[in-house]
Amino acid sequence: MKVLALNSSPRTGGESKTELMLNHLVRGMREGGADVEVVELRKKSIKHCIGCFTCWTKTPGVCIHKDDMTLDLFPKWMEADLVVYATPLYHFTVNARLKAFIERTLPVLQPFFVQKEDHTTHPLRQEPPKAVFLSVAGFPEMSVFDHLSSWVKFIYGHRGGLVAEIYRPGAETLTVPQLEDKARDILQATAEAGREIAHSMTVSPETMARITQDIAEDREIFLKMGNLMWKTCMAEGMTPREFTEKGLVPRPDSVETFMVIMPMGFNASAAGDLRAVLQFHFTGEVNGSCYFEIQKGEIEALAGAAAKPDLTIESPFEVWMDIMTRKVDGQKAFMEKKYSVSGDFSLLLRMNQIFGR
């Protein structure tokens, strides 16, 4: 089977979740015996259709534009048995780059009107390749793809031309270390979908369920973490890519969000067999108390005051958030008496190892 895989994402590397999903789908297709060519549309010159209909009248089947679409991509599209259309979800549909490609496939049609049942259509010059649509979105609900799916089914669902729709909500979580086990299963299932398509031109319900499974079980926490990341980017004046490259931490804005983020930096291997209770008392604009119980390589965040903490840290909230996000050196801040501690001082000295980024 000859497959043309179109990656329309403007991003690349670890930043592009479209590319991440597509790479695994393509790997599975190749393992299933398919001959797959991947095209990165951001590197191609594809002019917009100008609606001149030259491809219908003067040069039937050939577009007036002499760009990469006419000279290279359209012939490959016509020769393919299957085309994978991979796009990030932009305004609840395909992005402009892929839409331009799709519009430029107009030469496959003839201009005449044909009545089929209750709708009018154009006859084909030749049968187009079958289609697989792959898309990712930041929102966590599958329903975010409803408008795209409706359009895809309307355009490609006739005559059995639509092989599969592979949609991944909450895609930014695919590279969050704390969710790597579920992310790995999702990506492995995407590769399995590729193998199934290569073998039988279908994706099993079981495989699709793995691809679309909830990766973040607590949606409220997912939304809060996303909002904190954006707030941090805005406060630091940087893009999400720069945020990731610099290894920044979303800055908590409440005791509650601190309780969510702190365990995410917990290093179980560094903690080893440590059994300890870390107590925090915060003052200032944000005030409140919480503590963390560490035992057997696990950590649990709890609100309020612990009965017998091993280490107690009392600090203005903003001071400790500066330390947590590496804006301020914790040891220096302690020497300057910006916060105080009581209890097992050795635990304070180990915190850089027990809690990473």
C-alpha cells in the first residue's frame, strides 16, 4: 500500500504533538508493510486556489499555479492508495496550510453537475485516495473535534473513502513526565492503529479506545495546571516553547495549586526509603497551611497542620514560590532570614534532591 502522510503542523520536534502522533502512526504503518512518504507541508510552496477554473476548462486536471502542489504533491496524491491528513485543531477545524492543500485537489473533479439521490455533486476524473484524518487539540474533551469530524465525514465519507479518524484531546499532556505511562500507551496504540490500517484498512474499537483514553484523570487539576503555565509565560514574557526550553515551573498562585505542583517535582528514587512529614505555613497575600507525607517512595499532599511534622517551614508565600521556581536561591534566602525552619534541618538540605523540576 502506498501512503502519503501530510504533516501540516507549523511546529516540529517535541513542541508538535501532531508530529508526535503522526510519527507513531507512520511507524506502525511501515511495520505493517506500507510504503509511506511523509511530507512536511510547512516546507512546501502551496498557493491558494484562486477559483479561476482553468483546471476545469483550459487545462483539464492541471492547476494554473506552477508550485510544489502542481509539480510534486498533487501527482503524489493522485498516485497514493491512502493519504493521512495530520493537522492541529485550529478554530475547531483543519489549519490553513492543510486547507490550502485540500482546496488545490479541485482538479480531480470535473465541472459537470450530477444528481445523486438528494444532493448534487461533480464527477471524478479518477478515484481519489482513501483518507485518514489525524488531529490533536489542547482542550481535554473529545467533543472539541465534533465540527472537524462532521466536515471530514461530509467530504471524505462518501463511497467508503474515509478509513479512520484519529483524534487526541489534551495533547499537550503527552510530554508531561508525570503522565508518561499513559502517554506511552496512547502512542503505542497509535502505532498499532497504523499497523491495523496497513493490514485491514480499519482501526479496531479497542485500539481507538486506548488512543482516546483520559490521560489526566482529574480534569480540574488539568485545567488549573494549564492556566498556571499560561500565567507564568505571561509573567515571564515568553512563549510556551521558551518556557519548556528553560525548564521553568508553573508558579503556584494559591496553597491549593502549590499542593498540586509540589508533588509533581517529587523524585522517588532520590527520596529512597525516606519517611517524613514536611509542613508549610504561609503568610502574606496568600496564607494557609499544608503538609506532605513521604513514605515508600510516594508523596501525598494534605491541607492544614500535621500532628507531628519532621520539618516545618514558615515563609511568606511569594518568597517560597520564588525559591520553588528557582528565581531565588533557597540557602541565601534562609541566611537572609526571609523564611524560618524548625525540626530536622537535614531534610531542608535534601530538598533540592527530593524535589526537582
